[in-house]
Amino acid sequence: MVAQAGAQLGGQPILILPEGTLRQIGKDAQHNNIAAAKAVADAVRTTLGPMGMDKMLVDSIGDIVITNDGATILDEMEIEHPAAKMLVEVAKTQEEEVGDGTTTAVVLAGELLKNAEKLLDQNVHPTIITKGFKLAKEEALKFLKSISNKIDLDDEETLKKIAMTAITGKSAEKASEHLADIAVNAVKSIMEKNNGKLKIDTDNIQLVKKQGASIEDTKLIKGIIVDKEVVHSGMPKSAKDAKIALIDSPLEIKETETDAEIRITSPDQLQAFLDQEEKILKEMVEKIAEVGANVVFCQKGIDDIAQHYLAKHNILAVRRVKKSDMEKLSKATGARIVTNIKDLTEKDLGYAKLVEEKKVAGEAMIFVQECKDPKAVSILIRGGTEHVVEEVERALEDAIGGVASALEDGYAVAGGGAPESAAANHLRNYAQKFSGREQLAIQAFADAMEIIPKTLAENAGLDPIDIVAELRAAHEKEKYSYGVDPFSGKVIDMREKGVIEPLKIKTQAIKSASEAAEMILRIDDVITASKIESKGSGGGEMPGEFE
């Protein structure tokens, strides 16, 4: 009672948190979180679309990254604010799930929060906003599915357009047709049918970067590139119609597991010991030669004596190959990775038409080429400088991700902001069905969807208001494939223009952006604790006390 009275009569305030803790409550917390999320969205907004600009990111040791890939920018920026980190998660999820559309997802999340902030200022409760957002999200996803087109597996033309749309706007754009071809062929090589469903693991596409030469020299290898060289100078540097053995055990004499001691008392005994070692190694090599292998990839080491005998048998050998490369080689050549040489049979061997050592940009590499039906392939990426090569890699990753998700999901939509604008129009009509405050939240969601065509117009130096008005008019007439063409500055049929994107890019962006926005809106209290460790063991000092 006394304590309470003291608090009321202006006595000592009651502290429930330790000293040095920052706390933001209610609207302050919401506005702060929304401001942080908007700042992140604004950071990547200018990179959206074919006319988007690039960012140069310089780290503490002076390393430079030049890119307009949303996920890369946010990853390199090392964002600290907790709410802003949630938007970085949105980009990461988009990158992992689809491989493209990261900027779209982040910009959309930022705009959803910006529009929600206006409703918060009108005293609409966050729970009602999030409920409206959920309804709008579900409706938008259903609507986008209804206006999408089915993709045929053999429709290479459409798949190429999807890949080119992903590459457009990157600095690798001038070679977009060549890179799109590579991306489509690579994805089609590695796809597998499982119980009637397509399964595409893009990890089976190995991207090997080498600077020097031009982007046009980037090429697809129907096989694997191993960044190693032939182990012995006496071995052949190439093997045609290669029969490949993959060995996951050392071609060396094993050390004994126990602490054994070998006592040798005379030179004869030493010679006998060495001869026996050589005999074991010779038998290992003869076993490999006997099954007909003329190429050996070994995950472990190869002894000098074994190298000598392999060279004598004219076998090309490579040692200390990475485990991931061994697995890819197995998928590409059809070889089985053998852990015991004694068990090696002809059935375990893989096939490639050509295995050869080539020098690329001054470094020797082994090319395993022209495999029969490779389920793992390599793309050798070339470009004038290191930064160009890295940006080509990012462009190819987006293209591969786009083609893979289009094939797995089986649906595509027009690009150029067309699906977002069509969904916005549809949601405005859908909002009329509600009489409560949810209607305002659904309309806010609809307005947020239009940020994509608006940004595309802004980045191309066009008037966003005119463009959005034109788009609305087109979509009212159900011309759902009409979007912004930044090159001509007009609203045209994007499907005819060949700007096509996988439906999954859009649905995933809407899902993750709206979920992140809902999560940030539900936070009304931010407690930043700065804990001060108590020194010594078992106390003695109070936390927060200083010597």
C-alpha cells in the first residue's frame, strides 16, 4: 500500500527492467519498425526492372561488389535493426525458394507497411489490418493462379523468355539470349521425374567462374569441371571414350590404427618391407586397370609409387577431389563411388566421351565432357573482370531459378508489373464485399501491389501516375497481360513482348512480403536489453553495479 502511494505521490518510479534498457511502446515502436523496414525497401527499390540501377558495396577491407540483385545487396549491407532484418529474411526466403524476385518481395513488404502506417494513424487496430492483409493475400494468390498460363515442358521458346526476363536489367544483359539458352539447357538436363512429378535440384548445376574472355564465351559443359590437374607428368592429358572410376579411399599404404612398431635389423629386411609396400600399391593399380578404367578420380591421396604405375598403364588420375565434385561426377557419368578398391567392378565405371586437362585463365582444370545423360552439368562462366564474372553468375542463378520454378510449378504470368496491377484491380473490387474496417486494409494491400509497376516506371524515368492510370484502365477491360514497357514508355501486352515470369516468383513474393508485414505490425513493444555481466563467480556484486 505504501509503495503504491509512493508511486502515486510522485515518489520513486517503479522499475521492472534493469538500468540501461531501452523500451519503445505502442505507436512509437510500430512507427520505428515500419521506418526501418521502409528504409530497407527504399535501398533496393532503384534496382528493380530492366532500367534499374546498380549498387556498389564496399566492405571494411575495400572489397567491392557491384550488383542489382536484391538478396546480394541486403546480404552485403550487414543490417542491424531487428525489424529491418525481417525484410532481409524475406529476400533470403525468396532466393532459396525461387531464386529470383528478391527485390519485388522486399519492395512489396515495404509498401505494405507504409500503407498500414496510414491506417494506424487513423486508429485502425493492427489486428484488423493483419486480418485484412491475410484475406487480401489469399484472394490475390487465387486470382493470380486464374490468370496464369500453363507451361509445356517442351515449350523451349517460353522457357527461354522466362530466363531472358530474369537476366534483363543485369549487366550481363547484352548476352541475355546466349545465357538464357545455357540456363534452359542446363535445367532440362538435370530435371528428373519422380512419381510423375518433376524434381529439379539446381545444386546439380555447377557454376565455375574464370575471368578473362568475354561473356559470350560462357558455355555449358554436359559434364563436370574439376578444378584440379592431372597428378603425374607421365600420364596422358586427355582420354577419349573415358571409363571413369570414382574412388573414395586412398591409393596409399594405410597407417596402422594401433601404435605398432616394426623392428628392422638388416638392410635385407628393409628392402623386403619396401618391396611389399610396392607390391600392394601395384596390385591396387592393376585392379583398376583390370576392370578397364582409363580415368581415376580419387577423393583421397595417391602415393608416388601408385602414380608411377598408373602412368605406366596410361591411366589419367586426379587426387583429392572434393566430396561434392565426386557426387556430381557420379551423377554426370553414371559411375558409382567405390570405397574399397577390391570391390571395384566394370559396372561401377562411368562414361564420358572426353576427359581432358585444359588451361583456363592460366589454371589447369579437368573437363569431363559429353556424358551420355548427365544429371549434373557445369557452366563455365567467363567475363572481362572479376566483377563482371560475379554479376554473370548472379544473372545465371536468377535465370536457372526462374526456369526451374516455372517447370516445377508449371505456370507462368506476364511480367512488367502486369500481374501486380491486375491483382490490385481485382482486390479493390473484392474489398467492396466487406463492410467493416477490413475493407480499408484490403484496399491498402491493393494499393501496395501497385508499387511494382510504379517503381518500374520511376526507374525508367516515366511518370508513375500516368502509367498506373493507364494500367488500371487496361486491367478494367480484363487485359491482364498489359504491363509497363520501360523501353518504349508505354503500357503494352507483355506476353506478346516476350516478358514472362514464373507464377511462383509472384506468389512467393506476396506470401513472404505479407507475412513479414503482418509480423512487424503485431509488434507494439520493443525492449532492447543491455545486460551487464556480473564479475566473479557466485555474485557478490549486483548486476548493473560498477567497481
